[in-house]
Amino acid sequence: MTVNQFVRIFAGAFILISLTLAHLNGQADLSKLSWLWFTVFVGANLFQSGFTKFCPLEIFLRKFGVKD
């Protein structure tokens, strides 16, 4: 694994852990549809992209001409 992959895994994990702890403390209500679910999506995507090397944002950026 590369450093970039580890960064994605740790960043995604910390986002998901912080949301889980906030939910368990009653500070974030994840039982209702809210913008926090967007944060869950970003954290989960970061986490999985660290393992699978698949990131939807990279696809869009390449289509717009951004170089690797």
C-alpha cells in the first residue's frame, strides 16, 4: 500500500468514527435524513478508496482534463 492509500483509509475512518461518536452522544441525529449523510458518504468513500483504489471524484476530474 502507498502513503496515499493509508491517508485515505485513516481520513475516512476518522470521519466515520467522529460521526458515530457524535451520534452515540446525542449530538448528531443520524436517524433523520440530513446533510450529515453526505459526510457519511464522503467518509465511506475515502475509506473504501484506500483499499480499492476506486474514487468517483478521480473519474470526474480526469474527464475535465485534470492530470494525474
